[in-house]
Amino acid sequence: MSSSEPVRAAAGNPVVRPISAAEHVAFVRAQRSVSFLQTPAWGRVKTEWRSESLGWFDGRRLVGAGLVLHRRVPRLDRFTLAYLPEGPVIDWTGEIDAWLDPLAAYLKGHGAFAIRLGPAVRTDTWSAAQVKDGIADAGVKRLTEVSGRWTDPVGARVADRLSGAGWLPQSPEDGFGVGHPQFKYEIPLTGRTEDDVLGGMNQQWRRNIKKAAKAGVEVTVGEVTLGEDLKAFHDLYVHTAERDRFTPRPLRYFETVFAEMRAEDPERIRLYSARHQGDLVAATVLVRVGAHAVYAYGASATAKREVRGSNACQWAMIRDALAAGCAVYDLRGITPTLDADDPHVGLVQFKVGTGGQAVRYVGEWDLPLRPMIYRAFDLYMRRRAR
């Protein structure tokens, strides 16, 4: 079953129609877990997109929901790309045409030239030990070459049926595209204690957590008022971006994220700050919807790296996820490379140290609704990527 575990639809195709944000939030709260990218709050964060909430109805009963982000494309202003990141929240175990056909009909009728979606459905899982063995094997270059993985029949069936229905896979070779990653690293938490999780980590991770505690690193959870705590985090995040060579998001973006998510649910998002002798050495952001906890953003100082503030923040977030009854702690994306000469393998090794497992999802898929316009859009995106 998909990680969102929605209410099952009755026989016959559900009807798709717009729902209010309040209806959408109520549906999300009734699920075991849902991606935060499928909440109305996320639509309000993505100000460059127009958002709407759609519901699948079996009679009067709401049985599925999806956040749709609409984006106009240059020179195609009459039409939009309709994007459902890590969604929609439907029953992916059954006949998916019964869910997706009415979605396509609705969106085409309201000006979409294509749909892009990314089902929250796993296809393959590798244990930490399998990933480590793959890294150690010079003959293995990619995660998909590691034998012994567990394959989810639901995920395999969803991918097969999407392909058969004319959907086009968008996941590139490295697992990262214009959307969200297909490969992630996750720590299962169901039925586990803190000692269980700590015992599953490698020696380096356990040592770093102890080193932070011994050095006197203090981790606090900020009651963010969009003031000093968030500004301090952002300053450190910009420093991290300069050091690690990525483009940082502006402070205003994080102000919007915290304001919108906290307005929808006060427990949705938290800022963790690790300080050593008064100095901010690391800061992280945790987002939780139901039983799914996500490490969303992180920053660390170049100075005082020996006190291991980042490990202290991670351990604090994992402990809080356990205390909240979460089923999974999601460390988000990895690339599937296991090649020792690839710089991305360092991130894989860092996350593997937590124990847990590498997971491949179905990935993102496009359905062209107006093929000529879609081809023009695809050509535009290819030229832009050069």
C-alpha cells in the first residue's frame, strides 16, 4: 500500500471535483501519513504556482485528495502544467485508471496541457548492510546493481499501469530531476525504541552523538515567531550554501513556510538549533504530517565542526519523531550512485550511517493532455537545461 494509506474507494469510478482547504486538511488529518507536499499549506508556500485542492468522491464520501499546482509556461499562457508532487493521496493498490481517468478529464477541461504526478509508492528497498556492501564492491556502480533488494509488487504494478496508460516517466539517471527525488533514505521507526535506533547506527554516528553531548552541545526547539531564531538559521544556511556551493533560498521563503505550515497545524514544522558555548553550530528543520517525519532543511557552521552539532540535531529530531509515534524518519533524497569516485557517494555514506534503508519510489510521470503543446513544453525545458 502507498505510504498515505487512504480510504478505499467503492466499486465504480470516483468523481473528481474541487474541495475547500478545510475539507482537504480534514482528509489529511484522517490519514496515517501524507507527504507535506500534498497539503494546502504547501500550495500557499509555492507562490509562483496557482494551487487548488481536488477531491475524489464516492457518492458524498471523500475518498481521495490531491494538491494540484498549476504553472503557466512562456508563450503558452492559456494552458498550464498541472503538478501533484508526491501525490495524489488515493488508493494505489487497486485499479488506478478509475482514479486517474477522472483526474485527467477534470484537468484537461480546466486548461491543463499535461499532468505531472509522483505517487508516494515504493518499488524497491535496500538495507543499510546491502548499500554498504555495494559501496565496498568496486564492481558495483549503482544502487540498482545491488542484489537482494526487496521489491514491492504494488509499486511494480503502479509503474506498469502508468506506462500502459500512456504516462511518461520523468526520473533521470541520477534520480534527481526538476521535481522531487526518486531515491530516498529512510529510518523505519515502527515498534522501535531509542536504543533500537541508536544500536542500528554505525560506530561513527554513535560516537558523534556522544561527542556532541560530552562537548556540551545543547539542542533547543525554537518556538519560531519569525524573528531571531529563523534569522539565525537563515544566516547559517546561507553560510552553508556558500561553502557547499548551492543556491540558497531567501529568508522570506522560510518565513512563508513556517507561517503557512504552523497556521495549518501548530505541530507541523519545528526548528532545531544546536549551540556550543553560545555559538550556533548547526540548525535543522523537521516537518511532520501524521506518522511521516521529514528532515527538510539543514545548516552547519564551518567552525567547531568537531563538536558534531549536526549529529546532535539529527538525533534530537529522530527522538522526537519516535515520541510522536512516527512510522518513518525521512532523510530525503539520495542519488543511486555507489561509485567511490562520484562525489555524491559521500551523502549516501553519511545517511547509511544512520542505519535504515535506501528506498526507490515509482518516480514522477507525465501525461500529455494536449500532445502538441506538451512537445513544445518538453523542447523548451530541454533547451533551458543546456
